[in-house]
Amino acid sequence: MITHIRGTLRTVAEEALTLAVDPFEIEVLIPEHTRRQVQGRLGELITLHTMFYIEGNAMGGRMVPRLIGFITPLDREFFDTFCSVDGVGVRKALRAMVRPVRELARAIEDQDVRLLATFPGIGEATAERIVAKLRRKVGKFALIVSREGADEDAAAGSNGTPPTAEPDVIRDTYETLLSVGHSESQARQVLDRALAAAGKKKFKSVAELIEAIYHQSRD
């Protein structure tokens, strides 16, 4: 498995780029959002987090190895999750990822079928399947924050609310928040806020607590 690749950016096309990794020049498929992020870096050394897959039909006798590249591991992880929906293959998922992962995940969390259906290759029926399968699986991606947002929220304090979830759930949710860009103090703050708002509800899983945090952030 090839999980990341580092090389000099030679070309950027609509659906792929080429990296010079001596003595090779390697083509990597990319989504539109990634293309916009790297198109101004020709000649620079860049690193992509990659997935390897085989394209083609075994019955047809032509199988082609492909690399897919993303700027961050979270983008790669979201793409893998996105492809798990029936009717959303690799190529369709690549075409659909025209916006940052955070925005796509929020559209799914908000069950915004109308917005999802506007993305390339995603009609209304596919958008409904995406929401049905992924609504409770993409909460952490919806909570991705920019470095600036993390710095602002880090200045706020924690209210020390007693937990309404199992310790393992709180710990794992805290680690998940850190993994998507929250600072330690910000993660503690949003956890405390969600737990305080829960009342007598007991969170039994990270997914439940992440969903509560996300919806509270949207209020």
C-alpha cells in the first residue's frame, strides 16, 4: 500500500497531476479541491497522502493501477468513507469533491440533499443515499477547523461540567477533536458545552457525542 508520496510537481491537469520522484514521473488522480490547492506550486516539492486502487474490469482483461492523492490524511479518510456509498465510485467521488471536506461533511450532517445534488456527478437520488448512509459517520469531518479558528477558540475557558458519558467515550471524542485541528483547550471547551447541554442523556458512543458537538456548533 502506498500511503504518501513526495516529489516535485511537474504538471497539473483537470483530474490528475504528475510528480517527479526520481527516477520516475508518477501520475496521481486528484479531486478538484486538491487541484486548486496545488496548481500554483509547479516546480515545488509537495507531499500527497495517497490511496492505491486498480481501475478496470477484470472480465474485460484490462486493469490499470492508479494512485489518488490528497493534501491531508483527513481528506483521504473522508474520500474512502464517501466511496462506501452505493453508486459512488472512485471517479464520481473525485468529481464531487469540489469543496473542502468540512463543507461536504456539513451538508451530509445537515441532510442537505438539495445542496449535495448540485455537486458534479451527484444527483438527487445519490444525494439521498449519501445522507442515509453517512449522516452518522462524518461528524468529525464536519468539525474540522482552520488553524485560525482553533487559536480563537483556545482563548475560551472550560466550564468544568460533570461528564454525562462513559470515560472512554469522552477520551476518544477528545482525541478525535484533536485529530481534526482543535487545540487541547478548544476540545475541552466544546466537550464541556455538549455534555452540559445533554442534561440526563448518556452518550454511549463517540459518534453520538460528535454529532451533539456538531449540531451545537451550528446553533
